[in-house]
Amino acid sequence: MIVDRPTSELLAASTRFADIRELAVVDSTNRYLLDLARRGAPDGVVVVADYQSAGRGRLGRTWEASPGAALLASILLRPDRDTLAPDRRWLAAAAVALAGAEACGPNVGIKWPNDLLLGDRKLAGILAEADAGAIVVGIGINVASAPPGATWLEVAGEGRTHVDRGQLLAALLTNLERWCDHWDDVASAYRARCATIGRQVRLELPDGTSVVGQATAVAPDGGLRVRARNGELAFHAADVIHVTGP
């Protein structure tokens, strides 16, 4: 069991995230929650799992974690179209990234678009998918182990040797409640915590080409602006590699 009863009661009393569905095994928490969204599940439903057999990452990749080694959660949001227009819906994923970074510790940054970094190593990944008037945002935080090249909280998390996944989830959801519906604040806080801005980067594009330049800003629509050899360009889908420090 990930979330104990007192924690569930606290979340129910203080946030919209009262309905938490816990699964031992699922193919993908995002896929499972998107199915619920299509059947009319309301804002605030959360799905967590000990293990995903077919976890999904950005750009068609898979997400891998050993059973019980990561916090694997998906969150259903139904933002008001009047306050979050379609071209600003990237802010739903940005809000989850901010909430996760805050839950993990003050030294955790965000790599565009939504990876969490500790130092320059990946701590967590985030995937947002939209359907049926809903946005489902999945997050996987490495807690007890990580794939090669990444890091995890119990080895690097502010001196902690044990991280309770239920408490981590509660912190994430409590933080997210504070950000939801305050989208202008999300945009400014995301930019302030984005470790990519100011960095020399290499962008690996979906068509197999790459671009090298300096990341200068995150645009209002969530795109990354990069000053490259042929001028300032904007990108909305790419793998970003931090080449040098700020």
C-alpha cells in the first residue's frame, strides 16, 4: 500500500485529490487514467502503481523502473478552458513538474520540457497526454534505484536514506493543489526553476537532425527558444542535452 489512511484523509480534506486508485501492476498509469477520463472521471483522480509493465515516456519511449523502486503516478486534470486556453495547456505538465521538484528538494531543477534533475542527472520524467477534455499528467520519480546515468532520491536526496513513497506523493499533490488554477504563477515559477535556460544545448529533433545553441527562454506556448548559428529558433519537440554549464 502506497498511501496510508491518514494521508488519504489529509489529501481529501486539503486538496482536490481525494480519489487515489492504487494498483500493484498496470501496463501504464497514463493509459489506465486516460481510459477513466474517456468514461467521464472527474478532475483530481490519481492512479498510482508499484510497477508498470509498459510505462511510457516522451517521444514514444518506454519508462522502466523495478517494482517498488519509483513513485509512479498519473493525475487527471480538467482545467477551465477560460483560464487555460489550448495553447497554454503545457502549463498543466509544468505545474506537476514544479510540484514534483518541490517535493523532492530545493536543489532539484527542471530540464525542458519536464524532466527533473538533481545535479545534471535525471531524477524524474513527466508525460502529459490529452483526451476527452482532460489532461492526464504522469510522473515517475526514481526513489530507490534508477537506470544507468540517472539518479534516485535515496542515494542523492538531501541526505535521506529512506524515502516513503506515500509521503512523497502527498507532498507532490499538496504542492500541485497550490499551483492549479494559478497558471500565470506556474509559468513564471517554471521559468525560474528551468535549468535549461542559459545553457549551451544540443537538441536532437524528431527528424533525426540536431541543433546546437544557447537556450534563451521558454515561450508563452511552452516552446524552447534557442539562439543558434542561423538565428533564434523555437522548438516544441526535441531531446535536450545540456552541453555546458550556465
